[in-house]
Amino acid sequence: MSLAFRLCMFALLWLTAGVANAQPYEVSATLSSHQVEVGEPFRIELSAMVSDGGSPTEPHVNSPSGLRVTGPNIGTRTSMQFGGGQSTVRRGISATWSAVADKPGSYVIPPPSVVIKGRRVMARETLRVLVMPSTGKRRRSKTGRWSFGGSFSPFDNMFNEPEAAPLTVDDLSAAARRLALSKAPAALAFVRLIPSAKRAVVGEQVTLSYYLYYRPGSVSRMTEQREPSLSDFFRRRIGKDPGTVEELWTLVGGQRYQVRLLERVALFPLRAGRLHTGKLSVKLLRRRRELARESNDVVLSVREPPARGRPAGYRLGDVGRYRLKATVEPRTAPAGDVVAVTVRLRGVGNLPQQLMVPQRSDLEWLEPEKKEHIEEQRGGRLGGWRSFGYVVRLRSEGLQDLGEVKLPYYDPRARRYRVAKVALGKVKVTQAVSANASTTAGSAAAASEGPPDPFVTVAPIRTEFVPFEPIRDRGMAPRLFLIALAAPPVTMALFSGLWVLAGAFRRRRANINKAPETLAKSALGQAARDRDTADAARSVERAVHLAIESATGLKSRAVLLDELEERLRAMGIDADLAADALKVLRTCERARFEPGEPQAGDHAVVKAARPVVRSLLRALPELGGGS
Amino acid sequence: MRFFDGMAAALLATLVSLSFAVFAADAPEDMAPAQQNFQKGSDALILGNYEEAIAQFELYADGQPSHPDASYNRGLAYLARVRAGGERDGDLGRASAALEEALLLRPGDRDAAHARALVHGEVARRRSRRGKDVLIARPSLDREIMNLLSERSWAILAIFASFFASFGWLLRLLRKQGAWQLAGVIFVPLGLIAAVAFTPIYFGARTLRLERRPGVLVVPEAHLTDRDGVAQSGEPLPEGAFLELGDRHGRLLHVRYGSVEGWIPSSTVRTLRLR
């Protein structure tokens, strides 16, 4: 083959690939698991990307019989290729349904679809899942990670630095100056989230902007963008297509950076508290190498609108500025027929999905058909209109006042509640015409034949407060409880201890009273009190013997007096003391048999015995005696 | 002197009149909004305007201390919407929540108990029509025991048991034989066993009181998930299920229904107000 032919074939192939690549959208679907058990949840995931403006809407999946499908959860996705002052943006959505099978079997799920530019486009894939009988074990569903479905040109286009790049802060525009930073969070390129406000009330709009900063020529394209989780917010993309927004130059840490707006999202907080947006993560290509970058995590302080002054029927999250208009057609209708009530809500904010309609038992309000047109308003706020087309069935004849449709909301600018309301006026309800009458009668009969009202026996409403005694279980503090719980046994333990101590003390006291030393002193005291000499002598004799026993342990009564002195000396008693003791004992012996005159004071024998007894008792510690 | 007496009398009179003025001004401001919401809601419900009635009773519930009659009427307002054919998802659950609240505030309220039984019956009937089990979970024994008495009652029982054991100990100490000594021998182990049994129940009841709140499921059904939001297998919780609410993790709330535990979105549950 000639070289020219080969070149032609190569060009043809390249063009074919280019045409294939140039397809304006790509819709694909996957399952998180192809084999599950009965009752085990799995996910149906749809990815739709569009490259020539617009974005896919209304994802839909038909669920086969036996499969319960809920959802979808919808997320937005963006891929971007940029360079040389041009960029190609592919925008899209990812929709996820949760599915659970009730019975085992093989299920075929028809391809999910989305609407792209008014045409419903189906995914290429038909999905199959095999459902096994439940084993009863708890299984964790596999966590899928989004794959980036965009396709890109195989050629890298590096940025060229423009000639008019700014050099100092003074060269920057006001918008670029707001984007300037003193320090780069990461080298070469980084992403940053900037909120329009740090504080808000539940339902108030906060605009979050995603910015990509990069050094000129440092990266060629962005291969992946993962949105922040924003799990505590209702979000809606606003603003121009990011691909059409002009890039800015700014200074970061004194160096020039290009800044590209990736996305602007209107966030509406769903609850109060410190809410985290989560981080935006991107992957950038630099000379065939990927750079992964994560943004800052923005924290918003969100509170509820004040409780004071809150109007009846206010729904948390209805925040903004609204007004209502309504039309009722026709104004005359037979009983049992319907009238069309169209209410148009217009304003700025996250337009509420429900209005407060005057529902009564004589009016039946069917679910409204809604239409809307919502877009970014001046000042970057989301707004527009939403119409609610109600069909109202009139049940009673006569001139019926339909009442008012209301929308209580909180105006964050005025910091007060307001109620948007519109009067619906009166409708003349005529007697039912014959055909209608028969229908109404038939429906009434059908109603009477239908299932009985299960709440017919409910007691009537209460028109005034009846006093009641609120149940107050204040509980008991654990400390108090533990003290009270431990008090009886601890008290008993203390009491038992004291009881034992008292017993020991009594026994000790009894022992002390029986000791020879004590008895000796007692006997000496008794001798001093005895008036009769013989009695005194007997007492003295007992005192001396007890003193000897106390000092030496010797039971001296059993020893002959003649041997006593010798025995006492042998036991270490001083010789003089031993002699004195013997002398006192002999005196006592004599006195016992030679009684004298009774006398009031001490007898001589007592006087003589006292120093002897004291000396013997003092000798106690030296001799190691005692009881 | 006469001048000072006059001044004192004037000052006293001013203070007294000011006090009356303050009380007179305070009373209607404190009482009026509650009465007004309740009255407007009751009037609207009598006229069949249940939407207005719901709004008024909900407003009452948002701002005022709970009252069983207001909760009861709120339940009836939701039931009126169901009966009139304007039912919205979760209305039976909301009615059940209001009636549970009325019963918690006034346990002997027979009307509320009857209405609640009707609501539960209707939920069960609807479930059975869809081929679903009526009984999802049985009550757990520990909760049944702890809810028999209040925390304070369990504490008092444990303390009494401790006292009982100590009294037995005293008898054994003072009497070495005879009937009293025998009574002491019996009292000590009985008291100890009772104290050991009642003490953990007291702590359990205290944890329930302080860390758990009552709530009711106000959506047609809710699947339990784990802490990360991954769905668990098993039957979903039924509308109007009385739940024990625990910790919050992001938008998820830990709940216990009978012996079943898991996490569900906090927006699907209505917390009952008991004050």
C-alpha cells in the first residue's frame, strides 16, 4: 500500500473516532450488585452527560413486578477540558434508585431514561439482577464510587500565558481582588469553595461558588469533579454555564493564578446547626500525571427562624418573599361537581411546594398539578413562579365561600414573618342536575356501602382545658442514691465495729480489776477504813501478799513466813524490803490474835504496811512481775 | 414627720399599684396566645375546617407547654383530615403521635387511648391489606421492666432493700438465738439480692429518662439503616410506631422499636413533648 493510502485510512479512522466522540450525549446505567438476596437493598445508577449545553432532566426507571424501587437521588456532574482560552464542558446528572426485591428470581429492569432537550433518551443497557432466597444474614451493600463518564480529546492542550496578565494587586479587578489569597493551599492548582454568607436561617438561600485556581500552563485539563456532599442542603444550580464564564487572573501568595468558576449552587439549609458543605474534589492532568485536589469544607451556622411571632401553618424552610394570585373557574357549579382553582405563587427564595388551602369537610381538594419556572434573579437569588392547579369538589349546595389560600413565610431581610394570602371568593353551588344527581347519589350510595369509617367511635373534641397533674419524674441523683444505698450497711458496719470494741474494752476492764496490783491497793484502802485492828491487820496482810504476788508472781500465802524473806531475796526483792514485808506480815499475824481498841484513824500496822506495799508495787517493772 | 409619713404612704401606694399593673399586664400576655390557638383550632375543627385546626394546634404545640387536651384535639384534627378524604402521607402517624403525647401527659385518658387504638388498628389493617406483617417487633423485657415504675421508685426500692439487709444484720448481731436471730438470717440475703437487682434497674431507668426521648414515626413506613445510611434487611417500621429516640448523627436518628434498633431520617419522626 502506498503511503498516501495509509495516510487516508488513518485520517478516516481518526475522523470516525472524532464523530463517535462528538456524540452530544451519553447515557449509561449500572447496578450496584447483580446478585442479591430477598430484602437486600441494591442501587440502580444512571449517568447522563451532555456536551453541547443544557442538562438532562426527569430520570425515570420502570420497576418490574416484585421489585420495590424508591428514589431517585439526583446529583450533578461536570467534566471540563480547557486550554488555549477555550473549554469544553460536559454537564450531566447521576440518578440513583434504591431497590429491594420481595421474591427470589431473575429480574430484568428496563433501561432507565432521561429527558435531554425535550426527548426521552434511554440508557443502552438492560439491567439484570438475580435475587436469591434470604439467608437471614445482614449484608452490607457495596458502596459504589462514581466513575467519570466523560470522554475527552486525546491531545493535551497546555495553557498559554496571556500577555496582559496582572503583576500587582492594583492591576486586579474588584472581583479578582476578592479572590486573591495570601497563601496557596496547594502547589500549582487548587479548588476553593466560597459561600455568599456564613450565617442563615433554615430555608434561606446561601450561594456556594466552586473555583479552580491554577498556575498558567501547569495543568492541561480536569478529568474528574466530585461534588461536595451537601447532605444538609437542598441545592439548585444557578448562573450561566460555567464554560461560558470568562476566567479571571488573581494573585495568590504574590504569584499569578488563573481562576475559573466551576459551579454556582444555591443552597437552602434543611436544618439548624453547624452544617458542613463537604469538600469538592477534582483530578487534574499535568503532563500525563494526575493531580488530586480537595477544597476547603465550608461550615455554615444555621438557626431556625424565631419562634416568637410565628404564624399558624408556618412550615420550617418557607423563607423568602412571596405573593399569591388565584383564579377560580367556573363560579357556578352543581353540587358534586368540581371547580378549578389555580393559584400562582411568585417570589424569591426556594418556592414552597405546598400552600395552605382551606380544606373543609364540605370541600374536597385534590392533589394540585404544579408548574414552575425558577431561575436566578437579580442579585444572584433564586426565584420565579410556581402554579398550583387544584381541582375542588363541592359537596354542599348554596353560596359557598371557598376561603383563603395562605402561605406563611419568614422574610429574612425584614426579619419578620409574613403571610401571603389570596381570597378565592364565593362559588354558587346549585342543585345537582339529574345525571350528576344520579352520579352523586350513586357515589353517596357507594360511599355508604364502602368500607365503614374506622374512627366513627372517636370521642368528640375538647373545647376547654381540663386541669391535669403533670407527671414529674425528677428521678434521683446517682450520688444521693449511692449515699442512701450505702448508708444502712455502712452504719451497720460502724455499729458492729463499735460493738466489738466495746466488748473488748469490757473484758480488759474486768481483767484489770482482777489484777493483784489493783487488789493490793484495794485491800490497803480497805485496811485504812477498818476500825477494828484485827480486820485492818487481815486487810493489810492480804495487801502485802497481793503486792508480793504482783511484784514477783509468788503466791506468798502458801510460803512459810520463815522462808519468805529468803524466797523474796532470791526472787530479786531488795533485802531491806523483803525484811520489812516480813516484819509487816508478822505484825499483822500478831494483831489478828491480839485485838486492840477500835480507832478512827489509821492503825499502826496500816501505816507500816503502806510504804512496803508501795515499794513492792514499784518494784514490779524492774522484776518483770505483774499479773 | 408628717411629710415623711405622707411620702412613705405615697411610695407604698405607688408600689402596690405598680405591682397590680405588672400582674394585670403579665397575665393576659402569658395566657392569651395559648388559649387563642387552642380556641381557634377547636372552633375550626367543629366547623370541619381541619386544615386551619391543624395549623392552630401545631402552632400551639410549637410554642406552648404541652397540654393533653391540646394534643388530643391535634390528633383529632389529623383524623378529621383522614376521614374527609384529604389524607396526606403520615397523617395517621401524626394523629398517633398527638394521642400518645396526650396519654403520656395524662395516662388515664380513656378517650385518647381509644382513639390511639383505632389509629393503630387502621395502620395494621392497611399493612395487612398490602400483605405485610402486622407485628414487626416484640417489646424487649428490659424496657418492660424499667417502665413498670419510675426511676425514683426503683431507687427507693433499692434503698429499702439495702436497709432491709442491714436490719437483718443488726438482728443477727444483737440476738444470738431465737426468732429474731432467725429473722436476721433470712433478711440479710433477701435484702442483698433485692438491692443488687434493683440498682441496675434504677440506673437503666435513669439512662432511659435522661438520654432517650419518646417519638412516633410519621411516615407511611421507614426502613432502618446503619449509622452510614446503608439499609438493613427486615421489615420497615410501620406508621405510628412508638419509638425510643437516641443519638443523632447528621440527619439520622438512632431509634429503638421493641427489640429492633437502627437509624432512620430524623424528619420521619415526631418527638413527643412532655413539658
